[in-house]
Amino acid sequence: MKRTPGKGVGVTVDNVIHEYGDIRVLDGVNMNIAAGETLCVLGGSGTGKSVLVRLMAGLEVPTSGKIQIGGMMVPEYAALPPDEKPFLVSMVFQHSALLGSLTVEENVTLRMREHGTHSEKDMHSICEQVLDEVEMGGSNNKLPGELSGGMKKRVALARALAVNPDLIFYDEPTAELDPVLTEQIGLLIARVRRDRPITQVVVTHDMVIADLVADRVAMLEGGRIAEEGSYREFLTSTDPGTRSFLEAARVLASRDQADNKDETGKDG
Amino acid sequence: MTEPGTAGIVQRCGRTVLDTLSMSGEVLLLLGRSIPGPRSLWRERPRIVEQMIIVGSETLPIASLVAFFIGMVLVVQTADQLVNYSQEVLGSIVGLSMTKELGPVLIAFLVAGRVGSSITAQIGSMAVYDEVSALRTMDIDPERYLVTPRITAMALALPVLILYADAVGILGGCLAVQLDPAINISLALFWDNLVNEIAMQDIVVGLVKGVVFGVTIATVSCAFGLRTRGGTAGVASSTTQSVVWSFVLVIVFDFIIVRMAVLLP
């Protein structure tokens, strides 16, 4: 095995343009993500955040431009046989993307099982460990259909962590979750950042997540990175697009808070 | 007014032809990439067996019912046509119709409608909800994981189902001969004529059709599933298209195989 597990790898996005027919979704995106860094890509709906992360994960090929992970071009990395990959990349999807016919344990160990890299005993032990890490211990034999949205996200994160990856891409990891679950998932990602020296790219429109997990944020707007910096710098940005995004996010956040207070009042 | 209308029709026809060619290419490429080698077959055997069980359990009950009644209808209808001639040939007509044509095509249509559509819907949902992408990010080839077991299972299961449908259809025919007062030959005569006239070659042609139809239905169903986009509406549209394509291709390949079989010595 050539690979030293879970070290973290850098990502470089160089002038990436991506078009669907006549529609240009990304218009010259440039980014550098350092090894071990957690970057949040923020932006409104339809700004191409998910497309960007899919391009980085090698699920789509950019119309032009280059994306490198750990110094390797993405197609070059994708073409390597699984046992020759010098580093591993995992991804957590918006809809969790757990295979419905497999149990939680089978989902979590799927990659190891398919590549025959671990014994049954090792896979079971890894599964137990990562399920505990995402606070889903004891759910090994459940089917995804028996889990709530938040639980599915946790299992998806456990599946991503099971192979001890160097890089994790998250595509809207808190989509369709309520504020409480959003915070819980955010805390889990933050814990991964604290406990594992890996690189994480989190695509989201959720400011709570950005606040909890980001070493750095990048604002995607009009197909380009409009701004990059720390979360605090981002909050004081003077860029009109970023300001309007922040205003909208604050309005939504305060409305959510008010709703939560109402709910608590009713319960009490 | 006529000019844009004509142009519109030409444009639509052109688009349909291009889409058909593009889809045919996709299906052929998928088939080429998914044909398993011996090692792959061995490795995928649990999933192949699982898929064979699905094909069998989804098709057997309805296949039994339909084949049984087709056999009976065939006897009654043919006997009516032969009312002024000898009904002694009834056995060979029913036997050859079932083994060479009705059994294979009937089973292919049933499998396309029940199993093929569910394959497209299942893989289509997996594509829409990023499960196929998740496999890719785990370095698991979706074609090996999803398509190869289904193609192999269908190629193995359809000939068996066809043999079963032939047997049940002939059984239905026997029952009609026995019970229908309009039929004036004995069951023994019907059976002797049937057994004497059906050659091994006729059964083999039916089985070859089964393999070809199985591979066709599985490949088409998987191809439409994998190219599904656009949520549940996309899944519904892909499923309908895959069933239509499967029906059409089954008939086309049926003709080709029959034509080739006629050339055999």
C-alpha cells in the first residue's frame, strides 16, 4: 500500500469553466485549498456550488481548466486502480446517497468490501468505530429506509470516514435538515476537523455550518469566486453580492430562531 | 404557416432519429463494457443469484397464468380453423408455436414489463439521488456493480423461464384438448403429434432467443436507468421509454433470429 492514511491533501482549481449547452455555470473559478484545511464554499441556490464540488470529485469533467488533488490531475487520479491510489477521497452527498437495499453496516463498509482490502472482522470493527464517531452506534443492521434524514446524513459521514480518507467533499450536507440537526451535523464536521488532519471542502448555503466548521470561506457568485477569507472577514465584507447573501441568511436565521422560540413556548 | 409546420416536423423527425442513434450507441457501449469475464462472473455470483431470484419471483406467477391460457386459446383457435380439415396436426402446431415463438416472445414481454421496468426505475432513482455517483466516488464501477449482474441474471434466467412457459402452455393445450367438445382428437394423438414434430433444434432456437432477449432487456433497462435525470418525473419517463425500447428490440431480434434459423440445415 503506497498510501499513508488520512494525512490530508491540497486541492487546486485553476481557471475552471463549465457549461451545460449554452449556459455557463462556472466562469473561471480559481481556488487553492491547503492540505488539512476546511474550506466552505458559500453561495445562493443555482450559483454552481454543487457543480464545482462534482468537478473536484471527478464526477463531471470541466469544459475547460484544470483541477488537481494532491498534485495529480483529477482524471489521472480517477484512472488509477483503487489499490494504487496514493490518497483517498470521500464524498457526502446532499441526499445522503445511501444504497437503500444495504444495511447501515453494509453501506459503511461497501468500499472496503468491494475492493477486498479488509477482513470481515476488521470491517466490522471499523464500522463500529465510525458509527460511534457520528453517534450512530447500534444502528448497524438498520436499513436506510428506517432512518430519519439526520441519521442518514450521519451514516453518510460514517461511510465517508470509514476508509480514513485524506479529503472529504460535502455537497450541501445539511440540506433538508432543521436548524437543530443542522447544528449537530456541523458539530460532527467540526469534530472531524479537530480530530483528523484531513482536508474538507464543504459546499453549503448555510451560515451556521460555515461558522462551525470553516477555516476559510469562499463566496461563489456569478460563476466565479467573488471573495475568499476567514469567516470573520466574510461577515464584514463590503462586496454587494456577499452583503445581500448575508442579509438574506440573517433574516432566515432570525426567522428560524423565532420559530424555534414559538415551538418551545407551545411545548412549555 | 405551412413552412414552419413542415420545418417543425422535419426537425422533430431529425431529433428523433438522432436520439435513437445516440441511445443505440449508449446501449451497445454499455453492453460492451458490462460483459463479464470469468473472474468477474465468479466475484459477482451472489448478486447474479439475487437478480435471478428477482427475475423468477416477479415473472413466474404471471407467466404461469398467461402461458397456460395462451396454450388453451391456441388449441381452441387452431381447432376452429381446422374444422374442415384434420385436427391431427393440432399437437405440432401448438408445440411449435409455443417453443419457437410464443413462449420466448411472451416471456420477453412479461420480463420487460415487470422486471425491466423495475430495473430502470431502481437504477434511475439511484442516479437521481446520487447513489450512482456515490459508487463512483468509492471507486466502485457502477457498470460492474449494477449492470453486469443484471445482464448475466437475465441471460441465464430467461431461457429457463421460456422452457417453463413452453411446458405450461403445452399443458394448457392438453387440458383444452381433453375438455373442449369441439376438439375431436384424443389427448394421446395430440401428444404423439406434438412430440414427433418438435425437434431439439426448435427448442434450442427458443432458448437462443431467451438469451438474446434477456441481454437486450437488461442492457436497455440499465442504460435508461443510468441516463435518468430530473427527479421522479425523469424516472417515470425513463421507465416508459425503456419498456417501449425493449418491446421493439425484442420483436426486431425475434425476426433476425427467425430469419437466421430458417437458413439452418
